Amino acid sequence: MKLNTKRTLLIGLAFFSICAFWQMYDTVIPLILRDTFHIRDSVSGWIMAADNILALFLLPLFGRLSDRTETKLGKRMPFIVGGTACSALLIGILSHADAPGRFPLFIVTLGLLLVSMGTYRSPAVALMPDVTPKPLRSKANAIINLMGALGGVYALAAISLLVKAGDDGRNAYGGVFFAVAALMVVAVAALVVTVRENALRRENADSEPGEEAGKGEKLPPDKMRSLALILCSVALWFMGYNAVTTAYSRYYTAVWGDTVSGAANCLMIATVGAVLSYIPVGIISSKIGRKKMILTGVAILAVCFALAGFVKAFSPAVYVLFVVIGFAWAAINVNSYPMVVEISRSGDVGKYTGYYYTFSMAAQVLTPILSGWLLEHVGYHTLFPYAAGMVALAFVTMLFVKHGDNRPGAAKQLLDHYDVED
């Protein structure tokens, strides 16, 4: 059984465009709130958390709705096309609203944009397992993650090249908004033209007889127990990892006594480490299994966070540590979502995708509050022990998972891992 790499890359165009948007959102919107509308940091933090709060409700809802949808375009494509079109339009309005005195228009448009983006994330992610045989989903998810990382790089490049100083001294982000909106439209148009969802879904269903027939059925108790443990693990490692990423610039400047650019370099190195690891991790996972790969990644991540807690002053060794953190995060990320949908029936992939994102987003809402309280009331030295402890708990819960692993036979030659079927 071979992965159709070219088709997986095309399916990844939706996630590519989504990640480009979120990178722009995380980078640009806080600056607009501060510089254009003079919003306090505490209020800005709540506004920036709105996407995760909305995701708790929108992602499982629209994942399930897409499971129940049947159109000539497919189950997922109507949501992807409609959500992208609405989002691109709202991005244009948001760019117009970036001006003093237009805060009501800006905040209403931003709210509508977050809802629009939330309507199609689960359907976009569910498209890959819909058309990919179960044993190949870790390799396919590695490619999807790689596409997402490239989308983030596109947005960062657009910010670097297209942000201009305005006449009033504020930065003008119109070029960035246009570049990201245009990418979203072009990427999804290419997806619709090249990928025939219904035909591919039927082809995959034929290779896995009996899966669609079980749509909507309750899981057996043992599978339900494994699903609950996987989702708890997802929440725990996101609580550890997200605590570090959200507070790291403050920790770096307060404890290690260096500049914000140095903190950004560490996080960028971790991202590069993850990007370079996605494909190798997918290949290794196909040989040793998803659960073992996740446990390896979780153990390495916990150890790295624990070691970082002993670092009293910045040194180049920190860069090495963050490269390893990037690898560990890739080992977890590439395999965790496929384990969740492995348990599902083919007709319920959207629902289970919603479960996955509900737990990951809930963790990202909760952990800044918990870790932030510790930073403020106990001290900055709590950050890495907190993160290491959460990740270590995820290792314990993953140990008891009995379902969701799927390992195909090893390829006869190394190049077989990259075979493309036309």
C-alpha cells in the first residue's frame, strides 16, 4: 500500500491557507489593537483568546455537520469553499477597519471572521483521513503538517516584505491582508479543481469495507476508553507546550536577560526542527507504530522542558535544546490526530476531528490562565517545571491507550516511502 504523495499535497492546500491566516492573525492583530486602537494588554489578551473559545463550540459542530452533508461537491468541500470565500471577504473589510475611530467595525468584523474560519477548519482537516487508508494516515498527516508550516512561513514573509509605515506613523498592513486573502482563494480554488472528493472517498471506502456502515454507532467500551485517554493526553501535552510558547518571550527576557529577538530565534529554531522532522517522523512511525512514536516524543519533550528549568543564563546550548523540542513536538503532532480518527468510522471522521480540536483548544484556553497565575504569584521559575509536569502526565495517560495504532508493512526500499501514484 502506497501513499499518493501528490494528492496529499493538494489536499494540504486547505490547511496551508488556514495556517497562513492564523500566523497573520497572531502576529498582526495584537499590533493593530495596541497601535491603532490603544487597547490595554489585558483586554487584548481576551480578544486574542476569542478564537480558541469559539473553537470549542464551532469545530465539533461543523465537523459533525460536514459528516452529515452530501453534495455533488462532496462532504467537506462546501464548507471549505464557503468558509474561505466569506473569510477572504471579511479580511478585506478588516483591512479597511484598521483606522482610528473604526473600532466597532473592526471588532464586529473580527468576530465574524473568527466564526467564518471556525466553520471549515474541522472539515478541511477531516478531508485527509476521508481519502487516505488508515495505515497511511501518519505519513499523510506529516505532509499536511508540513503544508501548514509552509503557510505560516508565507504569512511571515508577507509581513516582512509588505508592512509599510503609514503617514500617521502607524504600520499599514493592507498589503499583508491582501496577500493572505489572495493565497486562501487561490489555494482553495486549486484544491477544488484538482481533488474530486466524492470519487476519492468512495475509493477509500471500497478499500475499507464495513467502515461507512458503522457511521453513528456508539464505540465499544474499550475503544471509548482509549479515545478518552488519547484526548486527555492531547489536552495535557498542549497545556505543557502552549504554556511555554505563550510565555516564553517574557520568561526569556526576565530570567535569561536577553532581547525579545533572541526569544523569537529560539521559537523559530523549534519550528524549523519540527518542519525538518515531519517526513522522517512519518516514516519512522510507519515502522514502529504511532503509539511508540508519540511516547518517544512525549518523553523527550518532558525531559527537555525539565532541563530548560535548570538553565540559569542563556547559552548556545539552548538552541540545541529547542531543535530537540521541535523534533519531539513533530513526533507527537504527526501521530496524535491519526490515532483519534483511527478509532472512528469513515462516516464519523468530522465528528472525531471536532473532538480532537475541542480538547486541544480547551487546553490552550486554560493553560495561559494556570501558568500565568503561577508566573505572577509564585515566580518565573515555575514555567518549565509546569510544562514538564503536564507533558509527563500525558506520557502516563498514553501508556494505557490500547486502540488507534496502525502500522503498515515496511517498504521494501527507502524510495517506496515517497512513491506517487498518478
